[in-house]
Amino acid sequence: MKRRFEDRVVLVTGGASGIGLATARAFAREGARVVIADRNGDGAAEAARSIEEAGGTASGIATDVSDFAACQAMVAHAVDRFGGLHVAFNNAGVPTPIGGEFEDIALDQWRRVMATNLDGIFFAMKAEVPALRASGGTAIINTASIAGLVANSGMAAYVTSKHGVAGLTKAAALDLIRHGIRVNAVCPGFISTGMTAGVVSDPQALAAVETRIPIARVAQAEEVAETVLFLASEASSYMVGALLTIDGGLTLA
């Protein structure tokens, strides 16, 4: 039985850990040849090695998505190594400290968050589209956040960057669907990853978070990965510019 992404080349940014790594592994299990791009080059190489040891096909490359030339290089790597590009999952991002007064946000922190979370998505997409068109690629999936749908106090930089990703996803979807490229985004809520390890490992802090979530638990990265694969597949063939919330009901109230 043919796997869903057999003979497809998939690029995952921020793929060395968390949601990116879980998604890269899921694509590989479904037959994709996966390029893992991450600012942590050693982590990207190790992630690719773990996929190949499990029987998949992968390659890692060090990439800072806030640098357009680096984004061009990661796409060229995918094309040179595997012969094209069919799906891109733009997932790289950075968190910000929560809390504090609005006027105390440091200018360099603001710029760092925008450079990776928003500029990085745009740069990656701009680099990916020519290769996707040349290969007959069909899907771009961006990682937004529930912070791209609602706001929380003490998170102005992160919330702004993720609202930007949501808007960019919708605008790019309108521009690119004429070329047969569907652009959608996932909007995760509280996910158990390295970024949230401090909370997840603290029973009291974890309980406080879970009481706010209607489903009464945090999500695993693999649950987001399955949604990304859905958006990359023909099962979502009529979805264009969608922002899929994966939050256990957190934003319902």
C-alpha cells in the first residue's frame, strides 16, 4: 500500500525539536524525503540521522530563517539533495518571556521575535515558492498559534508576530492558489515541547494550566504533526487560507 507522501520532498523549518521534529518524523513514516532546517545545525543533523536510522530518508541543514539568503540555501539544498520540493512546513519560531509592562519591552527583543517569527515565515515562503512551482508542489503550512487569534497580556511581541503569520497565511493563500499551491496554518495551544518543559515538569504549574483547558490536558507534538500532514495531503484539497486551531478548546470561552 502506497504511503501518503511517497516520492514527495518535504521541508520542515525548526525541525530539530518539538513540533517540527515530530512532524518531520511523521512525514518520513509516510514515505517523504525530509529536509530538516534548524538554527541548531547539530540538532538538525541529529534529527535527520534518527529518521534514517528508523528507515526513513532525511537530510539536515543549519538555517537561520531570519536571513533570506539562508532560506534560499535551505531550498537549494532540498532541490540538490532530493530533486525538488513539494511541501513546506514553516515552523521555526522563538518564544518571549511572559509578563511585564508593555513599555518595558526591549527593542532588541521585539526585533528578534519579529525577525524569526514573522520575517522568517515570509523569507521561507519567498524562497520556497519558485521550487514548489517548478516541482508541481501543492502545499505550504505555517505555524501560527492561538496567540495569532487572541491576545494575552504581557505577550505583545509574540502575539503581534503570530497575528502577522495568520494574516500572511491568508494573503499568500489568495496569491498562490492560482499556481495550485494551498497555503494554510496550524494554530497550536499549549503543547508539550522543550519550550514548555518547565511547566509540564512541575505538577502544580501543569495542573494550573490544565484547569484552563476544556479537554483538561496539554497536547503532544505528535497531535499537531497529524494536523500538518492532513493539511499537506489531498484530504484537505479544498482548504485554502485556513487557520486550524489545535488547543483543546482553550480559545472557545
